[in-house]
Amino acid sequence: MDQNRRQFLGALTAVVTGTIAGCSGGDSEDPSPTETATATQVPTRTATATSADSVTTPTETATPTDTLTETETPTATPTPTETPVDADQEVAVAPGDFVFDPETFEIPVGSTVLWVWEGGGHNVKPTATPEDSDWSGTPGDGTYSSGYQYAHTFAVPGEYEYHCVPHQSLGMTGSFTVTE
């Protein structure tokens, strides 16, 4: 009877292990989950002699068996690298107080302006632009931290006025002219 039980437990362990291994593979394109073998204690009954009259008493001992456990391996998220911008005009955002430096400037058509954040909690949004201009300022409605950079190339000549939305009432405004 013990022989049948051992065969049954061995077959059951093989089925469970095969099922777990089969579930962790598949057609997934995500390479993150990986299989890792871990030892699991499975009780096995063995007969041992306990007295001189050869009576055997079943005892349980733990036998390690290998099972597969699916674990997540962290995948590194690519960090965007800064691409140097060949700017014709650089503007410091909040270099100390609530200002743009320079506050006003003039550039020719086709020039690129680079705003560089020296203080956090600011954005750049147009107040007035020429009719055909597509300039909408920094992306989204939020503000940006120190170190952020925003560039735009201006193709439409005219007068441009802009501000920092949360600090416009404190005078954080700027302007520039794009000439032909």
C-alpha cells in the first residue's frame, strides 16, 4: 500500500509541477515573468523498523521536491536622454524671483527659443500671438520642476506675449518679436 501511495504522490507532484510550468510559459510577449525553481517540502510516508519483532510503523519524513514559481523580474524603464537643442535664444525661467530672463527679446523667423527652468512650479503659456501662429506654450496645464527645458521654433513673424499661469499676477510675464 505504501508503494501505491508513493507512486500516486510522485505522479501528482509531476502533474502539478507540469501544470505550473505550462502556465508560466505561453505566447506572452512580456519578458518580465520568469520561472524560478524553489524547493517545497512534501511529506512522504516510509516504513521503518521500530522494535526487535520486525513490526514496522509508518513515519513521515519531508522530502524536498522542485516546483516552479512564477516571479516578476523588474524591467528597467528607459530614461529619456536630453537632446541638446541648438537654440537661437535661451530664456531662464525663474532665475531667483518670478521672472523670465531676458524678459523681452527679438529673433528672426525660423529661430528656436529654449526656456530653461531654474526654479520649479512654473510654465510658459501665450497671452497673445500672431493670428497664424501655432504656438501653445508648454504641454498640458501643469507646471514643471527645475531642470525642465522647453523649446519651440517660431515660423510666424509678429509680437508674442507670454506668462507663467500660477505667477502672472506676480508679474511673471515676457514678450518677444519674431522678425522677417
